[in-house]
Amino acid sequence: MAALKLVCALVLCMLVVEPIATTTITCGDVTSKVAGCLSYLQNGGNVPKACCDGIRSLNNMARTTPDRQTVCGCLQAAAKAVKIKGNLAETLPAKCSVNIPYKISTSTNCKNVK
């Protein structure tokens, strides 16, 4: 009987904790995080600290494959909507010392991002 109570308590805890642990990243989240990068992406020059902070924060938020795929797609949509200079988006991870496991590019197949 005690074992059954323990199992029930564990299941209840999982039900309560799971919804809190699963958050979904939206394109709005992505846009707000990379907003500080816009001047760099359009004009070049020095990467603003706010841009690197946003890239770092976004990378930390994207912990799962679906999150990374969402971020990838949102970045592509934003890049297509706003005129950016050349391949400056691809340089952001290196310039901000952030390890992003895919190339930030409109040519990246986001479905293949892991």
C-alpha cells in the first residue's frame, strides 16, 4: 500500500512539474532577442553588446531540437523580412563567442537542425 502511495505521489509531481518545464519559443521571443543585432546586420561594423547578449540568451533558451528548429525558422523569416547585408548573420556566433550548432543562413534547412 505504501508503494502505491509513493507511485501516486511521483505521478502527481510529474504532472505538476512537466507543464512548467516545457516552454515553447516563439518568433516573437526570437525577434526580441535579436533586435539589438539589426544595425549590425544592415550596416556592418561592430557587433553591439546587446546583440551578443541576445544571441547568447536565445542560444540558452533553445535547449531542445524542436526549439532550435523553431529559432532557425524564425531567424530565416526575420532575415527575409528585413534587408540584411551579405552574410553578416553567419558571422554572429563567432563574433559573439557563442556556439550555435547550425549556420545562421537563409539557406540552412531548419528541419535538419538537431
